Amino acid sequence: MNGLAADARRLTFSRAARGFADGLVSVLLASYLQRLGFSAVEIGAIVTATLIGSAALTLGVGLLGHHLPGRSILLAASTLMVATGIAFAAVTSFWPLLVVAFVGTVNPSAGDVTLFLPTEQTILTEAVAAPERTRSFAFYNLAGTLAGAVGALAAGLPALLARFAGFDLAVAERFGFLLYAAFGILTAWTYRGLSISADVRGQERAPPLAKSRKVVLQLAALFSLDSFGGGFVVQALLALYLFKRFGLSIASAGAIFFAAGLMAAFSQFMSVRLAARFGHVRTMVYTHLPSNIFLILAGLSPTLPLALLFILLRMALSSMDVPARQAYVMEMVPREERAAAASVTNVPRSLAAAVSPVLAGWLLDHSSFGWPLLCAGILKALYDLLLFWHFAHRKPAEQ
């Protein structure tokens, strides 16, 4: 058991390391490409390529890599991470960078939808006993979230380096991608220390989702509805709404979102006790549904203080379902199908969330009223009700 506990700690550390690297390059990416002379359309194409490529790789690893040792997959992914960082630092032409963006591991978003995800979640599930899984996923997510925030702050270091050391700013930002590659080496070193239990997947030969296809597809559809609603209120669009509706300053918005992010990150630990008492699905619904009601109320609020109150209340509850959701998915499927289940339930969520921001932007362009918040709250509340209806009485396979 000591080896399994050590595996859980290593995976949490690797999640933090990747979170820092992702947070760093997600902020640097657009600035660096702009300094290389790329147009907004070209930058958008590269960002889109990273999202589509990451989704394809993640789905492929989950569905086709089920018979490969998990540790070997993670080491290969770390190698690709190193190569991606070096390529972004060395290549300055559009078409080669577009290819690198598609096949590489750069993550321009706050969420973790990369080829590391299905394998890490599978091994983490194997590394801890069932009663401790929700707690382990809470620590795993918290490490990635906090490290990502620190990485985003570190994106300002190249500007300081350029100012005090006399570097060209584009050259200084290029060092950020080399640092990203260095973190790929760090994650590889971490994965090398995983115990032999991390290679359990290599002993399985069953086709992916042979037994759990129906339940996984149902969960994927419901999670996609939730993410489609969430896309209406991604942080950038929520800030834009506060700017347009109430004239909130950028400095004030930054402080509010920092506090909200801390509340969301640490609130995940409340789901551990709730899941133990009420079960995973009830924990997800009982915390998520009130947060969506607060979101609707924020959209209807006529004053800034009232809107901010409901937004902060919403953020205090909105992430409490995450560890319970991850643990529930892993426990609803046989162990040999967990990597595929992680991919199939996470990748569609990411793609669905990429659609609604365009609609939210159109709504904000035509009105300063909180239509995006209302749409998000209603869609996400509908997800909660459908999830409860379909899964509240269905216990995980292990039970």
C-alpha cells in the first residue's frame, strides 16, 4: 500500500508541475505569437489547433492505448511535452507552428484536457482505496489549479527579464517555452518513480468500453450539456459582462476573480465529506444546483454589489462537484475501461465549452443585460436535474 500511496503523491505532484507549465504558456502564447508578427486570425488558428489536437490525442490514448502500460504512456507524453516546448521556442514560421500546435501538448485553456489526463486519472483510481478516491481527486485538482494560477503570474517574468537584462521581449518570452520543456523533463522524472502497479493497464486486453459504453456515453452527453452552459460564463466573458453592465475596473475584476478562484479551489474538499454521507451523484447535484440558481440571480441583479455577492456565492459551490464527478466516473466502469471513460467524458466537455462563448459574445454585443448568465444557469440547472433523474439511484460498479 505504501507504493500505491506514493503513486498518488507523484501523480498529484506531476499535476501541479503540468499546471504551472500550462498556466505559464497559456498566458504567453498569444503575446509571443503576436511578437512574431502573426495576425489575429493566425493566432486563433494556432489556438484552435492546440485544442483540437489535444482532444484528438486524449481521445486516442483513452480508446486505443488501453492495452499499453500506463507508465510508458505518461513517459511518452512527457517526451512530447519536451519536444513541444523546444519546437515553439525554435520555430517562427506559421505552418510549421500550426503542425506543432496540433500534435503537441500546449494547453491554452484553464482546464486540463491533455493526453496525460485519462492515464493519470486511471492510475490515481488504482492507487487509492475507494473511500479515499474523492479526497485524492480533490488534492489532485487543487494542486493543478493553484499551480496554474502561479504559472499565470509567472508569465510576467519575461517582461521583467527583458527590462532588467536588456533582452528583446520576444526572446525573453521564448525562454518561457524552454521552461515549459524543462517541466516536461520534471514530469518524466516523476513518472519514472511510479510503482509497477501503474502498469496494470498493460495487462488488460479487452476492447475499450466493451461493458460500460452506454453509461459512459450517457455521462458524456450530460457533462457536455453542463460544459456548454459553462461556456457562456468563462472567466473572460464574465469579466466582460461586469465591465459592460457595471463599469467594473480591471484591477477590481482581477482581485474578485482571484478570491473566487481560491474559494472554488478549496471548496472541493467539502465534497469529500458530502460524498461519504450522500453519495457522489447527490453531492454533485446538491452543490451544483444552488450554484446555478445563484448564477441566474447574478444575471438578474440590478446593482454591482448584489451581482458580485451572487457570483461569489456561486463560485463557492460551483467546483464542489468536480472530485465527486471524477471519482464517480472511475467507479462506474470496470478498471480496464477507466482510461477510455476518462477520455470520452472529458473531451466532449472541452469541445462543448468551445461553442457557447461565441454565442455569449453575440449576446453581450447586443445587450448589457445578463443574458449569458441566465443561459448558463438554466442549462447547467437542467443538467443537474437530468443527472439526478438518470443516476441518483445507480450505484458504482464496485458497490
